Amino acid sequence: MQIFQYILLIFLVVCAIAVSFSKRLLNSILIFMSYSLIMSIIWILLESPDLAITEAAVGAGVTSVLFFATLKKIHAMREEDEEKDE
Amino acid sequence: MSRLIPEEEYGKKPAGAFRQWMSGIRDPYLGNVEVKARAGQDENEELLKEHQEEVVSVIRKVHDVANNSQYILFRKFYKAAALICCLTLTVMLLVTVAYLPPVGSADNPAHNEVAAKYIEDGLQDTGAVNIVTGMILDYRAFDTFGESNVLFIATCTVLILMRNDKKKGKGSAEEEEHRDSFYEPKADKILQTAALILVPFIILFGIYVILNGHLSPGGGFSGGAIIGAGLILYLNAFGFEKTERFFTAKTYKWVSFSALSFYCIAKSYSFYTGAHHLESGIPLGTAGNILSSGLILPLNICVGLVVACTMYAFFALFRKGGF
């Protein structure tokens, strides 16, 4: 179990660095979502399941959806533009 | 002997790139991050140029240092005042830090009898099996009241920023929504089927987490966030027509208002009595039952309602500018 925790923590650090270095904003948000998911597993391992529920619902769910809505508003999603061009 | 490499060649190496980035010569993200200018904005280049010239001329008039010597004085005063403010703040903070107790010392103020009392007497005092809920909704209920109000204020702020009051014509809420979701698949079968199966379970789980806040992990905030996420999923799958049958701005107003005012009536006495407890007169009941531990269950429901409404309102305001 200890090794599993270390792996999760390494993933956490990798995700945190990758969010800021990813050049596509959509990828950044997806990595941020996985960061929240890993964090919620770590909360369970730290024996605070209530925080895990909140982290999964708010961090991975609502915040990311709000980020997606914002990306649409500022026209930063490439897929939409490509469809327009075709 | 080391030799001098020309700047361009040096910039290709990682160390050189890092130094150039530090000194501001080049921005690695410039032109690489995919934020595109809004279409149709650069059509009127002449208008844009005119506007820029206007801005420049205004700046030139306002900052006319040569003809207005008081500006020079003001700028000097501005710099000196900024320096003094920063230094005062730094010194104040450093002095405060010097008075902090050492980290990890056994007789720090944090290591007092309060934590032990909460753990030992929590069950008798609050009747909540889940000590965390007993703490945040009974002992420290006024803290949670402040948090609920913060959520309400956050919604108000988003409302001020994103509200779209136009009923018809260009830029109205309907047109904005149409433009926003024009390139999305409408009535997507996969999403709708998945939502149809998942949403009832998500909302049921949220209600379970709220109602069992004093017995099992969770509580108002977690359950409310789950319900809010379920509502957002439902909205994405079925659109605004379906959700507006049961959730409009009026619903939001009344649910938030009644939940917050009930919480206020139930717990705001703490602001006058401090942390002292007032007997509510409600029997605590048998620990472990759903109907037990006095006011915690209704307060949990209040917090859950506020959080769920806030989550949904945020998303609706982002998408449409109203709900």
C-alpha cells in the first residue's frame, strides 16, 4: 500500500507540472481533472472520505466543466474553428 | 578556455533558453498557445487605428510632464509612498512572525484541551456519530454559516458579471445560447441515454450523503456538490427547456433565501454569545438514527440546498447569462 501511495504522489507531481507546461488549453484542463481524481484517491487513503467525495464532485466535475464553458466563451477550442472552416 | 557562443546559438540550448526566458527576451508560449482572436474583430482596421490614435493622444495629454511640473512631484510622491507602504507591511509581518511559537512545540496554543474535548464529548453534546459534522454544524456552526454566505455572494458576483438581461435582438440571452451551443451535437443519443440512467442515481446519492451527514462521511457541502454536478449533467444532455421547468431564477432566489435565513435564525446567536452554547430544546434522540442530533440534520439540508443551487447557477450563468 505504501508503494501505491508513492506512485500516486509521483503522478500528482507529474500532473501538476504537466498542467502548466501543456501548450493546448484543452489538454491542460484534462490533466487538471486527472490531478483532482488522483487527489481524491489520496484523500481516501488518508482516511478522510468526506473530502474525497467533495474533491471528486467539485475538482474533477464542476470546476472542469466551468473551465470548458469558459474556453468556449473565449473561443479557445480548436475543434470548433475547424468545423467552421470546413 | 571557454569561448563565447553567439546569442542565437546559445538560445537553442536549454540553459540558454531558460536564461532568455528569465530576462524576458523570449516567451516560449508566444504564438504557441492556441488562443485565437475572435472572428470578425479585425475587419475594421481603420476604425481600430483611429481608436488607437485616440488612446495615444489622451495618454499624451494626461501625462504631459514637460508642461505640468506637478506631475513630476506626484510621480515622486507615488514612488515614495509605494516604497513606504511595502516596507511598513513587510516589517509588520516580520515582527508578527517573530512572535509566533516555534513549530512542533508541545505547549503551542493549538495543542489545548479543545480538540480532546471535541473527540471525547462530541457524541454526548451533539448526538452526531460523525465527529466532523458535529464540529462544523454544532460547535462551530457560525463558521459554516459564513461559508454558506460566501457561496451566495459568489453567485451574486457571477450574476453581476455574466447577467444578460436583453430579451430580444442581437446579444439577447436566447441568441447567446444558440450561438454558444451551435456547434454542439444537439439531442445526442449517447449522452442522453447515459444521463437518463446516471442522473437519478447521482441525485439520490447526493440526497443520501446530505441526510446521513451526521452518521457517515459527507455532509451538506459534499452532497450539495454531487447534486449540482448531477443537475449540470442533466442540463448538458437535455438542454435548458427541460431544466427550466423546475429550476429558474425564481426557484434559486427562494431556495437560497429560505435556506440561508433558516440557518441564520437557527445559529446566528453565536455572534452574540460567542462560542457558548444555547440549549436548543430539541431532543438529541438516539445516536445513529436518521432523526437524531437536533438541528444538525436541518442545517445539513440547508447547506446542501445552497451548494447545489450555487453549482447549477454558476454553470447556467456561464452558458447563457441567466437561468
